[in-house]
Amino acid sequence: MTDNAFAQPAPSRPTPLTLLGTGAMGTALARAWLAAGHPVTVWNRTPARAAALAGQGATVAASAADAVAAGRLVITCLLDDASVGATLDGADLTGRDLVNLTTGTPEEGRDRAAWAEARGARFLDAGIMAVPPMIGAANSGAYVFYSGSAALFEEHRDTLAVPAGATYVGADPGFAALHDVALLSAMNGMFAGITHAFALIRRQDIAPKDFAPLLVSWLTAMAPMAHQAAERLDSGDYSTDVVSNLAMQVAGNTTLLRTAEEQGVSPELLTPYLALMERRLAAGHGDEDTTGLIDLLLTGR
């Protein structure tokens, strides 16, 4: 269930909502909903941050409990999972629809779902794939993963899609955070590669601005390999039609390491991945591609 349109126009009957937490992300969310005509009640532990939204039409609640009491749809965007529990302690959640936009882990999402349901609320956990300037901006590419109550998502889909695209990823409340963290982990791996690449050329007569387009083009060309990895994981066949097998890649890794040494660049961003490749090769999988490294991470062997 995916809504790929961003910054949706207000529905004919705007849904009132409560937003707990008006930091940078919470403020961006509140502004998007207000601009779309939704009545918004806000609360923040630091009152001044919430008060700044009053001039844009928000109602500022004196307490989190008062904010929760103001309406059925309650959205949290706080520092961490512990903050969610502390903020909602004492609030009556009976009959409420609680949507948690606070960054957390999959297990925190599952535990918070059980916690909310025990207090009479339906629950959605979420993972925001955006930074505050992208929220409410047309064609920004911002979207949010949601998991948990499918009925809650369907009922409030239009409202949730106002600040960013809304993508439902399953009834397991932990799946939104899992999707979020998996993508962020891949992003960090890419950033590590970019960091190492720029370090290699840093002391040479190569303009970073000239090198950057080459780097972006190469990474873009390589990214679709994720589809091939997914197909191999589904089939269990890691060796058919392999273009560059593990044995060949491990042999080539010595060039990567020698070049780093020649350029005076630490290999610390490369060596963990290269070590996994060597372990998989030593276990007799030289004819495979690198998909088997995923299993190696899972087994820890």
C-alpha cells in the first residue's frame, strides 16, 4: 500500500490531529498539516517551540495529556522510544489512534505496539525517509514507512500522506523501523565508499568537482546489483551466470589495499568487507558472487 504523491492537497474534511514533539522534524510536519487545512494541536516539552506554531494556526496544549485528549489521531515525533513512554505516561489512550514517528528499533516498535494496545489504542510505527526541509515539499522524494494496524493506516492514509508519501510495509509493527534502518545502513556503506574514494585522490592533482560526477555515475550503474542479489537470495543460487566471482574479486582486493597504502590512506573503511570476502572464499565459495556474504553475516561463521 503506497502513496507516491507528496504534499497532498487537503481532503474535503480535514482530520484534526495531535502532534507531540515540535523539534525540527515535528515543526516541519506540523506546518505541512496546517498548510493543508488540518486542525493541529501541538505539545512540546520546551513550550517555546510549540508556541511558535500558534501563529500559524496550531492549538498549543498545556500538557501532553491535554493534547492527547484533544483528538483521536495522536502522532508522536520525539527524541527516542523512552521519550514516547514518558510523554504518554498518564495520558488516556483509550480509543486513540497512535502513530509513532519517533526513530527507533524494530523491537522498540513491537514493544510500543503492545504497550499502546494494552492501553486501548490502535498503533502504527513509522520510519521517516527524509530530512525536515523535504517535508511538505512537492516532488522532494520524501516518504514514510508505516507498519502495524492496517485499519488505522487505511483510515488515515490521506492525512498521513500530506507531509510525505506514505508506504505501508506490513502488520508487524517492527517492519517500518527495520526498513528504515536497513536503508540507512546501506546509505552509510555507500558514504563509507565515497569517503574512501575521495581520500585516495585528496593529495593528487585531481579536482574533487571533476571526480564527483564520475563517482556518482559509477555508483548509479552499480546500484541495480541489489536486484540481482535479491533474486539470488530467493533462488538460493549464488553461482549461476556470475560475471566476477569471489575468487577473482579477492585476488583484486590486494590492488585496492596497495593503492591505499601508496596514497597514504587508511584502509579501515574497506578491510571489514574485504575480510568477509576472504572468509567466504576460504569456505570454498570462490565460484559465487558476493551474495553469500549476507549469509555469512547471519551465521557469524
